[in-house]
Amino acid sequence: MKFLVFFCLLIFSFSSHAQDKIEKLSIGGYGDIHLNINKGSDPDSFDLHRIVTYIGYQFSKKIRFNSEIEIEHAFVDSESGGYLMLESANIDFKINNVFKVTAGRFLTPIGLINQFHEPVFFNGVERPLFAKSLIPSTWSSDGIMISGKKGWFNFLLGIAGGLDGSGFNSIDGIRGGRVKERPGIDSPSALGRFVMTPFDRKNAYLSTGVSFFSGKVNRSNKGIDNQVDSLFTMIAADLQFRYSLLEITGEFAFTKLENSILLPSGVAESMLGFYIESAVSLPRSLVTRLNSHALKLFIRYEHINTQFKMFDGFEAYPQGKRNLITTGVSYFPAKNVVIKFDYTRISDSTDIVSHQFNAGIGFRFP
């Protein structure tokens, strides 16, 4: 009888220990599927654009591990453009109820979409061009960061590896400069973000943010010296406003490079861009009749100029200055599942106009 009691207690102990470990483990993810129909030079495509898996673990009340692994375009190959990437992997150390330190790989805290880029958080099938050329998502940094929140104000300040200036170009801006493997830290970059949220109510919300990133762009993957001895600086600002069924979102970014004869041909001294978006949610009474969680109509205007100011002796490529108008609908059959349709008109300084029709499905869990 004593043996039976001991055995039951042992099993219960193991079961409780295993249950405790499971409760500390977090698993999540997001993904999106796109259909792009182009009325221009680009081909039509059906794309399993990305699948991202999140794994986290709560070691204690003050220490947490976070990670995201992303696969794009369903296949990893240098020619197809698909890739498998560790998007983030870091440990949070909670100092107190105000301050937290994050060490490892984290999403660079610049702008809105780079930090909140899951498809249920933005309108449109594709992320704005602004979030590809000027503040490219997903832009990860390897380093250390301290963050704090007190009332309606919060901030993030950090030191991390810089961008790879040899990957910049005249059309796609700084997108190709994201370093994905072992960035050099002999010339670390400084980064920061400050956010004020004076209103955060059920029917009224206002948030404004300012971000910066500054550092040398002379290191590529594995910390290899790319000979581009240039200083890069970015200043960005953003706004989110919501009142009743109306939402207004906007972002702005300006970049500046020091002159370097080893920068890729056509890279501008300064780049500039912004977008402003308005969205309206249908009344809850109508949405309920459609057996859905939400339905939004939106329109967005973007101005992107990756050739805003050229270095002396260089002329701007007219294709680098673009205006985009996107309008569409986001239908949520459930809270974290969205079906999207939109149309985009794209024009540049050559007066060439192209059109794109998109449809997509996005999801996020848990």
C-alpha cells in the first residue's frame, strides 16, 4: 500500500512538472497567401508569401525567450527569392515594472509596420511600398536594447549591428542592406524609438512616434568589410488615430548618407517617403448580419522617392520617384483571419502607369 501511494505521488509530481513546463511554453505564428494580377511588365503570380512560427518560453517572472522563424515563397533557393530566416531570437530581462532589457536579435524599432507586420494588423494584401524600400520589413537587428514604459510614454534605445551599404540601390532603397548573418559590431549603430499615447480608450485612440537609426554601413554578412565607409542616418515619424469607426494612419521617413565613391551606382544621398491611410469599419450591426468579426474599407496614398537628393555629379533615375494609390477591403470572418482585396495604381516620373489587383488571405495565432 505504501508503495502504491509513493508511486501515485511520483506520477503526480512528474505530471505537474510537465504541465508547468507546457504552460511556460508559447507557440504562435502568422502567414499570408497572395494572388497578384499585374497590368504592367511584372507577371501575374500566386504566392504562398510567408509562414512564420513563434516559439517563446517564460523561464521566470522576469526572464523570457522569444523567437520567430520565417520561410518565404514556400521554397528556399537563391534563384527563386525564397529564404529561411531566423527573424528574431532574444531574451527579455524585466528589471522592474518600468524597464526591460532585450538582448539578441530583435525587430528594429523603427516605424509601425516593421514591429507589427502580421497581416491582420495592416490593410492591403501587400505591405506598403514604404515598408519595403524605406523602412523595410522585416528588418532585424542583432544587439542589445533597453525599453521602458510609464503612463502614456514609452521608449526603446539600443546598440546593434549596422546596415550593409553595398546592398542599397536606386529603386529599392535600403532594402538590400539588411544584414541577415553575423553583422559586424566594430562600428555599431545607435537606434531608438519614442512613443506617446495620450488617448487609449475604447472609441478613441491617438499615438505618435519618432524613431531614429544611425551608424556606419561598412559591414556585410559575417562582418566582412564591404569598403563602403559611409555614415547612414534615418529619422522617422508615425501617427495612429482612431475615433469610433474611423482610423487614420501615417508614416514618414528621411534618410541621409555620407558621400562614398564605393556606394553602388545610383544610390542617393537622401531618400524620402511617406504614406497616409484612412480606413472605415462597417457598423457592428451590419457586420453581425454578415456573420463576420469586422469589415474595413480603406484608401492609402504613398509617395516614395529613393532618389530625393543625389550626390554631386549624379542624376536621379526617374523610376525612383513613385506615387501609389491603393484602395480595398479587409474582411475578417474571425478575429485573427482576414480576407483582402485591393487595387493599386503606380506612377513614376516617366509618366508610366501600372496597375495591380491583389487578393489574399492572412492569419495569426494564437
